[in-house]
Amino acid sequence: MKLAISGKGGAGKSTLAAALVLLMARRGRKVLAVDADPDANLAAALGIPASEQEKLIPISRQAALIEERTGAEVRQYGQIFKLNPDVSDIADSFAYHHKGAALLILGAVDRGGGGCACPENVLMRALVTDLVLYKDDALVMDMEAGVEHLGRATASGVDRMIIVIEPGQRAVDSTRRILRLAHDIGLQDIRLVANKVTGPEDVRFIRDAFPQNKFIGVIPYREEFRRADRVGRSVLDGLPDDLLHCFENILTNLEAPL
């Protein structure tokens, strides 16, 4: 199963992505977590110790790797470089393994925008295409608020796109933009998860805004998530049964047909 998770900044994408990754790993699946959000938080949500997080270098900053695979120096203009670099071994060579799952941090291209024709961006897009279309592992991609790392070629390989939405108008507006972008590149199976919900009124607000979209779960606003973040635990460590069931139900619903 290949999942892309998007939503407004701060909506809880990394929380949901980490929970799904850890649950899949607990069930014995080989799963790769990909942090494609420039504001990378997935390592922390997975419970990787801060001392280890400091050692994790995003692929976009692996200058030697980029230059080796594309044949061009990073941050240089007017170069000829490979548009189809070999990326088939990158996940195995550069992923960090934790609690039965693997994590790969993509990072952000510093200049020229996400669509720049530069060696860094070419390598990143080739890598995402390889992970989505050609790898057999379960994949959970924690994205920024959009579909920047996906294109029409890779969208066909994504089984589900999940948009995490909190009960606020800015989150609703952001979700509508993401839905438009997702439909533009051909993503068909899009599902919504309501997060930071404090009661039935919050659920109604979100459902009324998106009556045509399929909701697969509700995550309540609880202090347990804040406490886990403060002490460096994963989003699932020490979680009470009722919250754990929320994530388990979301995973079950994801595996059901639309």
C-alpha cells in the first residue's frame, strides 16, 4: 500500500503518518516512511532520539550523492546532467531503521523553487518515482500542504491520498486547494481524517464542508500527544487504548475499497 499524506501545516500530518508507519511495522510489514515535508517532523513523531535525528541528512543535502548520480555539481548554473539518474539503491543505502520501519528524509531544494530543472530536483523526483512505482514496500509519504513531490507519472502508483484536516476555516480552505491539485494530477482515491477534534460540533463542521468526501477516522484533541512530543516518545508510545484504536481504525478503513 502506497500512501501520501497531506494537509495544512500543523494539522497533524506527521502524527498520523508516524502512527500508520509504526502500526504497519508492528503487524510485520516492511514499511518505508518518507518525510517529504520541508519542515521535517516525522523522525520525532516516530520517536527517533534527538541525538540520532541530528545525524540524519536529507537527500536534498547529500551533495556527493547528487553529483555522483547526476554528473553535475549542486548549485551551479549552465550544466549538462542526467535526467534519469540511478536511484534504485538510495532507499536501502540511506534510510534510517527504527522500530521495524525505515525512514528516508527528502528535504527541500534550496533555490529555484520546487520545479527547478536542477540536479537536486531531478534526483528527488526520480527517487520519488522509484519509491512509488517500483518498490514493493509499503510506503507512507508525509508531504507538505500540496502535492509537490508527486506528478502525473507517480500519481498512478499512489493507492490512497489522505488529507488531515483540523476544525478551522483555514484548514478547510487549504484542504480545498489540495483536493484541486490532487484531482489535477489524477489522484482518485482521496480520504479525509479529522484531527484535533474536541467534540461532535467539530466533526459536523468538517463533514459539512466536505460532504462528498470519504472520512476514514477522527482523532481527538488530547494532551497525550503534546506530552509524547515533549519527552521525545513516538506518537504511539504509552498511548491509551481509546487513542490507539483511533489509529487502528484509520488503518483498517484505509485498506477497505473506496
